[in-house]
Amino acid sequence: MRIIVLLCLLLAARNVAAQTCTQGLGDPIVNITFGEGRNFGGPLTWVKQLQYQDSDCPNDGYYTIESHSDGCFGPTWYDIHHDHTGDPNGNFMLINASYQPSVFYYQTIDGLCGSTSYQFAAWVYNVGIRTNQIRPNISFSILQTDGTVLNSGNTGDIPGGIRDNWKQYAFYFTTPPGVNSVVLKMTNNAPGGLGNDLAIDDITFRTAGSSVTLSSPGYSSDSIQVCDYGQAGLVFNAVVENCYPSQQLQWQESVDSGHQWRDIAGQVAANLSRGATAAGRFEYRLVVAQSGNIGISSCEVTSSPMVVDVVPLPMPAVTISSAPATLCFGLPASFTAAPVDGGKSPDYQWLVNGLPAGVDSSGFTTTSLVNGDAVQCIMQSDAFCVLQPMAASNVLTEPVVPIPVTGVVVDASATAVCKDSVVKFLAVAMNGGDAPSYQWMVNEKAVGGDSTLFTTAALSDGDVVTCVMTGSLTCSQPVGADPAVKMTVYPLPTIALDSVVIIPGGSAERLQPVVTGDLRKTVWAPGLWLDDSLVLAPLASPRVTTTYQLYVETVNGCRALASERVEVYYPLRMPAAFTPDGDGRNDVFRVPPMTPVVIRSLAVYNREGLRMFYTEETGMGWDGRFNGRAQPAGTYVWSVVFVNPVTNRVEERKGTVVLVR
């Protein structure tokens, strides 16, 4: 429909220089902005021979509606971050042209007037980056419904290789007498492929005709402010270009910011006298058309509006409030002035007991108030049309409460402790009221919760512990404990011991711990098989594997405990015989349990070399059977592979054992 026409004109039209009788424009008959929001708009009914694609980057022969396009087709398309107006949320139409030149728009527009000029315009952007890419080239034709060509034009090659190069193309034509409908036909002459890709925005179709300029004596702009009392009438003068054999004029008024316009009865001359009105915002414009067409919106041109703001009589007033709600002696008390009809930059004068105080500001802060002081503010308005600019605020006379004397002391369970010690701190408030609050601090950093008790085991030497108490009495202020508690934290002694020591049976090993700290006491337990359990490095000669614990204590009373296991190893000695008779004694041939070795394998063979038994588990042995059958008495050969705990090497022993029945 009319939308179509607009689009065609926009693409096809060249940027035409101003010409006589086309400078005045009417309200848009068609106004396509493509809306807002990144929701890909949807297909357009008036688009021909292109398909809609819901995508940031449409393919050849497709178009989309979107607010920005990023990263399309590598280094061949510019990223588009906003529409023609610069709005990042405003949509535009993005076209990836067909491979073959084609008609992509064809639409009939009705309701026009004969012998009337019209403008089609649109903003076009060649999105191609490279200057050697195919350039869009749009031609358009305006036809009567019987196919007669009324006018045609061509954009020529639309320049590319320029970022954000939105450019408006406009086309003007005049309908023949009696022609009320036209057909718009748009053709993309350039082929698709590498280039011929473009964006379109803000398509308009409107009446073109006489230029109309408005002015008002005594005012330099088209925006006028007047007061709603004693105002003189306003006069609007129009200079109208003579473009019609016979033209008509009509003044219009809008009271809703130009959304709707109504004719002002009888006002059909080039001048308009406006009488006084109540306060409000009013807009005025002059409509011009060929005689007989006035009142037909699709056949008129309009002036830019004159805006009249009738300002109501200001009634300056000011109210002050204070913060905090309770004023405390010696602490900042802030007052804020809330003006009514104060204008853009009102002046303020604060008063305390009727005497000037503070600065020219809507806020006033003081620490000098005493009980009974009266605070007030005088405001001078600079509002437009103000007659009585001075206004006095309410008077605030609020109690000023003295700050209570409070305090807090901290009692520590200990001030010199070992590193792992738990220390308890108790805060005792003085004049704190019924519900004081507490904040514990370690080295000026907040710790713990709102409690009189603070317990910790994470202190370091030199840490300073204190408590900040805020009483619940009116105007109580935070107060820290005096004095703070400075901690002495002694380090714990450390003990480094071998976790396991292996010695042959009958030998001795000196236990040699590495200990830090100034020791006053060392004790080994148990003391069995030690030459002296009270020395740091005793000589140990245990007969069996034994775990010894070392306890040490520093001169500051800090303690540590560590342990070391001494494993006693006896040489591997296998039994010479065994009697698997089920009496519970010597029934199984195995490595003796008291021998501290790790068995890798134990195998038993008969004299023919047949393996009777095999295991890789320590503690397992042969019960004299093979495949469930008891084997005859006699001599058998064994082999043991084990880890020697003294040398930590894998060794093998072989021998014979007698099975006795």
C-alpha cells in the first residue's frame, strides 16, 4: 500500500536538490520506521521477490527486520549498531540482494489528489565494506493503474566502503488531473553475490508543495512561554509560497503535543491572533492546499508548529525536614528544603533562631545546635511568571539530646598463650542501656558476632583485641574498649621423626628427633627397651616391634607430641617340617608370622617338580593337600620371594620341608 510507495521512493529516488514548490511537506501518508526492539519484526506484505529470514545475517535473496547486525559475512559487511536516527533499539530493513536483477516491490496507493505533488523519501545504507563490491542500484517507476508511466528515477550506484553512511534519497512527482491512485514499482538493477546489499530505514510518502514559515512578533523561536495572568494576545504570521493556481489556508490547534489537530473555525488567513487562555501547552500550525483539497490530509502541506506554553501562576513554598530524627548534641544535624515552584535555581537562606546560617543550598548541616534552637529556611523562587518569589518554611524546634557517657572493658581468659590455645574475651559494658550492641575487632578488623563473649583459637603474636560497644540509650555513640588487649602468642614446638625404623632383632637404634623450641621437658613412652626415656635422643633396642611417643614441653608451657615405630626384623627362617594332622599345631607350612617381611610369593613343589601350592598373600600357607587330596609324607621343595625390610630389596630363599604324617 502507501507503505510500499514510500519504500520504493526511498530506494529508487536520488538525493534531489531543493526545488520550487516542494519545500513544504504534509503529514506522512505512509511512515515506515520498522518499529523498535530486537524481535526480527516479521515479514512485510508489500515486499516482492525477496523472502523473509529471522536472522541477523540474511542469505542471498532474503531480508530481515532488526535493530543491529554484527559479524555478517566476514570482512564484506559493516556491522550496523543503530538505525538512521542513531537509536540503538530502532529497527531497519536489512537486504541481501537476489543473484539476478528483479522487481522487489509493487504496490497500489489510493486516496491521492489529482494535479498534486508528492514526495517519496527513505534512508539507504550500502553495507558493503570493499569499494570493489557490487553497489546497490535502485530504479523505480510510478504508474497509473492502467500501466501508464507517470515518472521514473534511478539512484545510480549507491556509494559503499563508508561506515554508517546513511543517506536520504527523495523523489518528487505530480499526479495528473483526476488521478487518485498510483502504482509504485521498484527494481534492483544490480545483481547479487559479492555486494549489492543494503539497509533501508524511515520510509515516508507525503504531499509536497508550498513552503510555509511561521513567526511571532517579539519572539525569536517557535517555542513561546507566556504567563496565564495579564498576558497580551499573540499573533502568528505566515509566509506562504505561492504554488497553486488557487490555494486555501487553514489554521489548526493541538493540545496533545501534535498527536491530534483540529481546525480553528474561521481562521483561513495568513495571520492568526491568539487570545489569552488558561494554563497548558498549545501548538499551532498552518495547513495549505490547492483550492478544493483543503481538509484532505493526503493533499495538504503543513508548517512546522508554533508551541505556546501558558505557565500557571507559581505559588512558591518550601518545607524543611531534619535527619536524623533525633538530634544529638555535637553531632551533625542535617536539614533538607523541599521547594514547590522554586524554579530552576532558587536561592536559600537558612536561619537558626532568626539569624543567618548555612550556605545557599537546599541542604543545611550543623553541629552547633543546642536544645531549643529554631531552624527555618527562606527560599527565593526564580520560577517563570512568579509574582511573590519569597517563601518561608516551617520552623523546626527539636530536642537536642546530650550524648551519654558510656564505656566498655574487655576481660581476657589469658593474654600470653600458646599458638593453639583457645582464648575467651568478655566485654563488660558501662552505661550501655538495656540492649547494647557489640563488635569485636582483631587488629582493627571486624570479627565475631554481636555478643558479649568472643572465643578464638586463631590469634597470632602481637594481635590486638578490642570490642566496640554501642549503647541502646538515645544518642549513644560507638566506644572502644580502653585499654585494648595485646596478645602474646608463643609458637608451638615442632617434632620431626622418622615414621618407621627397621632394625634387625638384637640390635639397637638411636632415636634422633629434630625439635624446635626452648625445651624444658622431654619424655618418651613407653620407656621399655630405652636406655633413658627422659633424654631427647635415647638408644632403643626393642625385642619386638614397638611404637614410641615423644612428648616435649617448652619453657613457655607449649607442648607437642609425635611418634615413631621401630620394627624389629628377624632373618627369614622357614620350618623344617610340619604335621597337617588337624591338631591345631604346626598344621600349615608358611612364613612364620613373627617374621616382618612382605611376601611376594610362596611356592611348594614335589620331587617330580609339580607345583603343589602357590600364593602371593602374606600369612597364607600349604596344608599338605593338592587338588583337595592329602599328599604323602616326604620331602618337598619350597621357594619364597619376599621384601627384606632391612635392605628394602626383593630376595628369594629356597629349601626343603618334610611333610610328616
